[in-house]
Amino acid sequence: EVQLVESGGGLVQAGGSLRLSCAASGFIFEDFGIGWFRQAPGKEREGVSAISISDGETYYADSVKGRFIISSDNAKNTVYLHMNSLKPEDTGVYYCATTTDHWENGLGPDPFAYDNWGQGTQVTVSS
């Protein structure tokens, strides 16, 4: 079965950095796009970034553009989210998820386009 395991979250001061990892198994890695989402208490789940494994196309939400970088290590079936210049509003549970919708519609932040989800990792950014 498809499994996604997030790691790398933690507590960091504003302006600091974290690297999140999404380790994938149970599917052909290159056939998928991988997205990162986040959810703060009382808020909707928000698409943050995504990457097409086959060609490296990326998507970034405007709120993180220029601060976050998504990348993949295909030999390890792992996607990373490098988060820099973190702000308190970046706080939330971060999830990775798979999509095949990108073949038809390109990468995007719509969670309905994503089929399999990890359990999430908490990111807390203090003021």
C-alpha cells in the first residue's frame, strides 16, 4: 500500500529554518506528484508546495514563494521541503500527499487532487 511518512518538524524561532522530509513507498515514485499542505488549528488545509517527480515542475503558494524550496531525491523516494525565514503564520501540521492529477491539470494546491496522505509533522514558529 501507499505510505507517506513525514518528519523534520519542530519548534523554531521566527527567521529560522527547518527541513521537512516525506518518505514514500508502495508506488512508482516517478509517476506521481508530491504536495505539501499545512493546517493550523481552526483553519482550512492549505496547499503549500508541490513537485512533479518526472520532470521537476514545482508549485509554490504565494505565501511561501521565495522562502520555501521543494526538492526530491529520487534514489531515496523522498521529497523535502526546505523552509527558510520562517514566520509565526507558518505554524501548523504539515502533511505530504500524492497526486496523479498533475498529468492532466498540472500541479496545484487543491487537496481534492491528492489521493494519499501522511500523518503529518508539527511545525511551530515562535515570535
